[in-house]
Amino acid sequence: MTKTLIGQRVLRNEDPRLLTGQAQFVDDVEIPGLLHAAFLRSDHAHARLLGLDVSAARERPGVVAVFTAEDMGADWEPGPPLVSPPPTAKDVLFHSRRQVPLVKDKIRHAGEAIAVVIAESRYIAEDAVEDIVVDLEPLEAVVDLEMAMQPDSPRVHDDLESNLAAHLFQKKGDYDAARKQADLVLQRRIVIDRGAAAAMENRGIVADWDEKSQHLTIWDTTQAPIPIRNGTAARLGLSENQVRVIAPFIGGGFGPKMMMFYSEELVIPWAAKKLKRPIKWIEDRRENFYATTQERGQIHHVEIALSRDGHILGLKDIFLHDTGAYDPYGLTIPLNTQCHAMGGYDIKNFTTEVSVVFTNKTLVTPVRGAGRPQGIYVIERMLDAAARELVIDPVEIRRRNLIPPDAFPYEHGIIDQAFSPLILDSGNYWAVMQKALEMIGYEEFVRDEQPRLRKEGKYVGIGIAPFIESTGVGPYEGARVTVEASGKIFVATGVGTQGQGHFTTFAQVVAEQLGVAPSDVRLVSGDTAEFHWGTGTFASRGAVVAGNAIHAAASIVRRKVLELASKQLDTPEDELELEGGRVRVADIPNRSISLAELANLANPLRGAVEPGTEPGLEATAYFGPRYGATAFGTHAMILEIDPETMMIDIKRYVTVEDCGTVLNPLILEGQIHGGVSLGIGNAYYEKLHFDENGQLLNASFADYLVPSATEMPRIEVGHVETRSPLNELGTKGVGEAGTIPVPALFAQAVENALADRGLEILESPLSPNRLYELWSRKEAR
Amino acid sequence: MATTEPTLHQLFDLALTVNGTRHEQAVEPRTLLSDFLRHDLGLTGTHVACEHGVCGACTVLLDGEPVRSCLVFAVQAHGHSVTTVEGLGSIEQLHPVQEAFRQAHGVQCGFCTPGILTTVVAFLAENPDPSEEEIREALSGNLCRCTGYQHIVDAVRLAAQNMKAAPQQPAR
Amino acid sequence: MKPAPFDYYAPTTVDQALAHLAEHGYEAKVLAGGQSLVPMMNFRLVQPSVLVDLNSIPDLAFIHPDEDGGLRIGALTRHYQVEVDPLVAARTSLLHDAVPKIGYPQIRRRGTIGGSLCHADPSAELVAVSVALNGRFRLRGPKAERWVPAQDFFIGLFSTVLEPDELMVEVALPPLPARTGTSFMEVARRRHDFALVGVAAVVSLDEKGVVRQARMVFLSAGDRPMEAHRAADALAGQAPTPEALRAAAEIAASDEIDPSSDIHATSEFRRHLAKVLARRALDQACRRAAGKE
């Protein structure tokens, strides 16, 4: 039997192309006659658009066209709703307001697209953008979440009574009753601020309408090529088959590239069809800060009720969620927050109420974590506060509340982002947390090292943060696996790829079934001409959902291979093995037949076939989980802080991850490392600063602080594997795991380091300045 | 030779060597070297991610020195020599640094990678036996959103090791 | 983000460069390393109609020992050259300590000392260091040249006494007296960000170990390099005890700087950091002056 490929540190198939600069990204696409687009974007966050004069821009040499909302005529239409409000919850209030192709009457966030210039070069297009004269009436901007909910606040959408975009109430058990039984009730206000995904590749789109063949080809930095194809075809009055969307190599997704029908995606294909010329638009970094979606802004009022021994009797969380100027993405993020606010703890009474608020800021859609970090931040901070009050060790209070292994599947009785009941399928939570404690040497540190270092005058702290991660949600993905005449395997799937190694992990899944080397499996993803059913990469679902579809398709192909080989080799199937691209009779290695031969036999050019025979060795399969698998992990950290400058130095960083079956540990580690780097960014470096006029003050990499190699610690990754019963591979997602607990972990570790000051941290992100203010406040008291 | 005549928005006759090949083309002075390489020469391996000199994705070697190509006008490279990622190695024959990145999984989406490779090649040429801290310092001008830098650091260490064992010809 | 169009000159001598500047005056911008100018052009924050590129003038880049024991550095010398030069390490430890903190490694390959000084960003390391070292700058105009002391050169935010038809061609740094120690410290969010606040300290001791003379210049603490004269005066004649250093740091931070608030730090926090860094830098400079470090 061949050694299993699942779980092997297989090197990546896609690397040679990427390493030699031969991989095609959207901006690398060149087409004869290509024109270039630049958008005029609003400087104001809130204003009435009174008039536009584009005549000078149109006259500039090298400019081919300038389009405004008026020029789009009847084709002007806001984007489609992407995620409807949950049908399975009653008491849902939802006002759907979607982004527009180009501003018609009212500007609702700084950076909103007002007009587009199409020219012979991007340089000329930008010159022409400066020629456009805009007449507008500035309005007072809605920026602060709490002020936005005041009755006298200016309204982002005039046809609504207020800035309330949505409201959702969920409950489990009876919090009020539980509260009455409590020995301790704590209340806190927790504020979490916005951050950006800041993928290294900005967005871009190339649209090429061929008038003769009546066919539209679009290259798009999207995580969801199939829905883009479907929606674009519908908008332009084309058949889906007339539109091909290709998501080539993508330079990082992290969520915002899953947002669909951005203004540019509504405008550029339309313009290409109108002009009958191919058009390219590539976002620049400044635009990315304004025009690409962001996330994390929430304000929570939390209450926790506990018994004297630290058992959580109930939790109540009322929060505001900032959705920005529009809400095409439904309630996905706040639902995630609600589902993660209980963490991995056995909480029987939970009330959660979210008000989603419109503001004059960039749209909010999921960014790696997608609402989960906020939920985990809330529960972990409340537990730390409770531990302090009840004088219970912070590790112990968590141990007492973690869901025990025999309680799975654990039903929470509220609904999740996929509108299914929140059920945690499997897990071994305390074992994971214990492993993290061991790896970081928690006990020894607290008992010996920390007191010693403190005596030397060093301010060192330790933190530990367990967390759940909902992953692998439906609805479904699909794949087609084919044994080609060469004997190599071709796989097509709808889901795209943005660096997470799908070309390799999916190849491992197929290679496992068909006995070939992963390097003999060629994967095409993200091209609607190759596979055209699916939703996209989000919610850490690629490996789980597409992976399982691929596994299913490969298993069917394996059966077909064995069936055909059995006839050819005149041997029962259970005596056959697949290895090295051949089917062999076990124990008789020279009786074998290659996959190539079998593929050719399965697709004869002459002769008759039996009725009902499908040609080739090929299968298409789909996978849709009943509900999403829930992963679990724990991060631990030791840091030192300079109490005079509030600069931190991370001494050790440990993560332990239980995402079920691991497909490729090398790739998994990479995902964890990357997730932690965004988490550390969220915790200590990255904050989008909006002023009271809705202006973004740090729209550049000079002032929006993405951690570099000198800020990142070395991360030690440990594993526990609790297979998920929800799919054949037993796998759970892990793409966002690195990010989720980090802000909570930071808060705990910093409080621990500055313990003699008794700081309490109830906000994220932190900064040296902010810590200095909290510290000084404590001193003043 | 660089012209000292006024160009009055005229095109400039640029002549330079890229990856060992001489190119001559008339360009607008404001054309950034990054755009010239990518769109005029079709060398799309060099990537543009910020155009204000922070992220390092556009790093190329100008006369062997790592510089941000988004902060150099193409006309400034007149008479000079540029090496891009395409000049380091090929799919059939990876440069040892490229090979090390493959072995150590130092690549995820690959967008920051070319800028990191040129930076690392120049760095190792001057510092063939670096410590982890020196490596991170050398990489501090290259942002990566996918990897958390760890496997990149491992790749640089591995490359240094391998290159010490089998010394290489310098890149063109 | 593409720059607006401009006319481009690449002179090969200083005289040619000066001729272009004389012709175009305020319409022209000088291009040295480009690490500050080109980002601003890409953002279209500045749109010069003429760019005079100095990079083809070879005699503007050099590092020479001065007969008095100091250094002469050509204005177009790249930061990287200064960073690795053994003369700089030997004769001006302050410069040697400060240069690695300028931006990222790739920035230092192109950025120049003249460019940084003429750009006059109060957050620039070289701006504060040149004042702390009592440097002098040679400015050449179409008809004459003049030497300007560093402390008189910077007159405001991004403002210097350089006329539009002048070029900085050389920086002279005098030698440091015996028993002198220097220290450069800054606090930055990420390793290579602009400093929230920084300080360049130079302390000379007499034979008894008493402070003969001190100098402290802050960066990111006002609209220009901020020199703490009164703090320095308070230290002169004192033994460098922790109390004396703390007192000097207190004077400097409370009275002699004018930090502003921005998204990265409030003026209050900057003031606090300035006090902390001043104390630490003075301490390090004193220990180095005494040969203890």
C-alpha cells in the first residue's frame, strides 16, 4: 500500500510559476487595443451630488470615453443583494441598501465612485480625472456608531427613518432567570475598531467584449468567479454561456475579494461592451483603502452571570455593528459574532441582540475572521474580568466552562451565518488547551520565571486564549476529476484560490485516491469555462467543501478505474492496487495497466459500447455539508512591555490547532502564521482612523501599519486532530484560525504584564499611546 | 548618455539593459520603472502593490542594488542595468534562493515574492551567513500578508546554507 | 497612482544643474534619491513641471576625511554608503547609529544625505543628527556659494534657507572632542517607521568626569529639529548622576519641544516619550564618554 498523501508536507505544485514571475495575475493580462480606466472618487464622505462637468476630461487627448451615472441610463442599477437576511429567524429587521455603479444623487462614503475615465493609459486617465468638475453640497457625516443611532443624527439613507440597517435578536435558554441565580454579575462596554485586509494585490478587472463572437471574457481578482459570471450575464442581458470569468492567480483574498459587484465590477464590463474595446482597471493602494471593504467595527454592552466557583450561568450581549454606507452582505458578520460570543464554553443561557448601523464609511464585508474575533474578544475579556473578581486562576475558570468531549455534537440553539442551527460537531477542547499550556510552559512561567523577571524590574506577561472557529459552511461546491489520455489527472473546481495552496492540497486528495504523484494532478480553479457551479472561497471552507467534493469525484473515478482495470486484468477489484499511475495486481507487480491505457480504453474511437456506458474515466461530484464544522484552537503568548514607552516585545508565541484531518501540515502552518500576523496587526498595529467628517486619515502603507518581519515573532504550531463526522475527509477549515483569538490574547497578556497597575483593557486595537493613556488614568486615580 | 536638452513633455530615448538584454525605447519621463518593466517590456514578474515605496513588492536590482522600482522613473535607468525576478532563474532552473523558497514553503499567494527574491539575492551576496535577526532586518522593507514571514525567514536561512555549499554565479 | 507629466533634465555637472534651476525657479524640483519626492508625486501631492535629476553627477557623492579630523560627505551620498563606511563609524558614531534607522534597507540604497536634509522633515534622523553634530552645509548658487550651520538651516516644517536656485553640495561634520560620547534613540511603531519621537545626544566630559558640554536635539518634536539648549546648560558643570540626567530630561521635554498630535501619537505622549528617551540617551552618551560602553 502506498503511504498516505493526506497529511504529508508535499511541496506546492504552483510554486515554480510564482517564484519565477511566470504566474498570471489580473494586471498581467495584456490584450491588443487594451484601454485603461480610472475612477473619479468622492473626497467627501457625505454629500449631495448636484452636477458633473466631464467635458474637459472628454476632450483630453488620449481619452476615449468618460461615463457618469447619467450615461448608464437604464443600465444603471445598484448591485444585487449578496446574502439575504436569515429566513429561519423571526424578529429579523433588515433594510437592504446596496452599492451603486456610479453615484447618482448622493455620496455616502469617501471614495465612492462618481465617474469613470477610459483612456489609452492609466496615466492619461488619471490626468483626465483631475479635469472633471464636481458640484456638490457637503452634508454632515455619520461616523460614530452610537451617535448614528441618536434620533437627530443625519441619515445615510434618506428614505429610512434612521441609520438602523438591521436588527436581530437571538436567545438560548433564559438569561434573566439565570441572572437571578448568579453570585456575580459583571457588565462591560467593549469597543472594537475597523481594520483592512490589505492584501498585497489590489483589486482589478479586465473586461473584453468580442463583438463578433458576442462573448465577454472577464479577468477579476475575485474569490467568487461563478456568481460574478451569473450576475454579470444577467445584468448585461447575456446568456451565462456568453460570459467567462477567470480568477487567475490572486495576490491574497482575505475576504474583501469575496464581496461581489463592487462598483467597478458593475461598471467595467458594461463599459467594455458599450465601447466594444477591452478595458482594464487596476486599483491603486490609496483606492484600496477607500473602495475595498473593511471590517471589525462594533460596540458591545456585555453582561455575564456566574456562580461563585466560576461557572458561567448566562451571557447577554447587546451590540452595534458598523456596516458602512451599504449592506449587501446581509448579517453574516454579526451572526458570526453572535455564534462566537459563547466561545467553546458550555453556556446554557444566552441573549444576543445586534443593531446593524449605517455610517458614511467604506462598506463592511468579511475580512479574515469575519466577526468571529469580536465574539471571542467579548467572552475572553469577560472571563478574565470574572476570574479577577472571583479570584480564580484564568486557566482554571476556562477549564471549568469548556464544553466537555462527550457533549458533542453540541447544539447551541441559535442560528449561524449559513442560517442553520449552530451545532458544534466535534472537539476535544481541554486537550487542545492543555497542549498549549504545556508548549508554552505556562505553569513554570507563572510559578518561577515571571516572579524572577519581575524582581529584575522586567514587565513580562503571559496570556492564553482558547477559541472556536466555525468553518466549512455550505451551501456546496463541486468538482470534476478526469484521467486524461496521458495518464495525468485534470481537476476542475469552481472555487478560486488566493495563495492557500489549493493546487497542492486538492492534488493530494486526488492523488490519494488514484495512486499518482500530486505533481501529476493539474488543477484549474476559478475559471467559469472549466467549471460553473459553486459559490467561492470564504469562511474557511475551501479545503472542507471543495476538498470533499474533489474527494468524492476522485472516489468515483477510482471506482471506474478499478472496474475497468478488473476487466482488463481479469482480477477481482479487491485484489487491485493503484500506485505510481498504474493499477497493479497486489503481490504480482508485473501484472498491471497504466491509467493512460485505461483512459484510452474508456474512450474508444471505434467499436460499440454497452448501453448506459459513460465515456472516459471522469466524474463530477458535489458536496454540501449539513452544517459547518467547528474547529477549536488555543493561542498562548509571553511578552515583555517597556512600561515607559509601552513598546512590546513578544518573547514566545504558541498556537495549537484542532482542525480535524490535516491535509498538508506545511500549508497549514503557513495559514496559521499568516493568520497570526493579521491578528497581531489587529491587536496592536492596525487601525483605520476616520475623522469626524468620515475622512480616512491613514490611507497608505506609511500610516496603516501592517506588521513587517521585524514585528512578527516566531510561531510554534502544535496540532490535535479530532476528525469531523460531517465529511469523509474528516477535515475542518483553518484559514481564519490564526487571526481569531489574537486581540483577546494581547489584552490578557498586557494586563498580566502590567498587573501591578491593575489595568483593564476593553478595546481593540491597542497602541503604545493608548496603553499610556490607560496607564496614566490609573495613576491619576 | 543622458540628455541635457529640454524634453518639454517629449519622449526620452531610453536605452538600458534588463536581465542581460539591451532595450531601446522612447518613453515619457514620468513613466515609472515598474510600469516600464511590466507593460513596455512585458516582464510582469515585478509586482506593484503600493506605489509609495513602503511594501517592497516592486523591488528590482538596479546595478545590483535592491531599489523600489515604483520610486524610480524609467528614464533614470538610462545607461544602467536592471535585474528582475525573471533574471534570477527559470522554471526549469530555479535560482538557489528560489529553490529554497519552494522547499521551505516561503510562498503563498506569490504577490510579494518577486520583490523579496531580489532583495534576498542582493542581501545574501553581501551577507552570506546571516542570523535570524539580520534576515528579518533585511526583510523589514518587504510586506507580506500571507505568510507571517516565518517560512520566508526559513527559506533565506536554507538558501544561505545551500549557497555556501555550492557557490553561484551572480545574477545578470 | 501615477504622477503628473513633467519635463526632465539629467545634468552631468553641478553647473548644468544650477543653470536649469536658475531658468525654472519654483517650477522645478530637484530629484536626488527620490524616496520622499516620488511618493508625493505618485500621490499627486506635488506636481512639479520640471524635474532636475542629480543622479548623473558623479562628483556629488563622496565620503572624505577632513584635515581637522572630521568628515566631508557629498550631498548625493546614499544612506547605504554612509551606513557601511568605516570612516563614519570611526569618526561620527552618532551618524553611524542613526543611519540604519532611516526607512527600510531599499530606501537607504537610493536616499541621499542631501535629499534628506533639504527635504527637512522634522522626523528625519539626519536632520536632528546634523544639528547635534554641529554640522555645516555647503550651498552653491549660480554666482556664489555659502556655508550654513545646520542649526540655522532648518526654519520650519519642510522649510530651509535653501533658495530655489541653490543646491546643497556638501556636508561637513567637525570632529568630536576627546571624552565625548553620543547616543541616538527613537521610538517607532514598527522598526522602520518614522519615529514617534527621537533624540540625538552628544555629551563631552572633562577629566574629572563632569559634564563639560552637552547637546540634545529632538526629532518629531516640533516643526524643525528641536534643540534643548536650557537642558544642556543645566547639565554643564554637573556630574552625570541619575538625578542630574533626569532633571535635564525634564527641562527638555517640558519646555523645549513642541510636539504635535497625529493618529500615531498625541503631543502628550510624545512629550512623555521625549523625556524617557532624553534620560536614556544622556545616560548612554555619558557612559560612552567615560569609556564605559
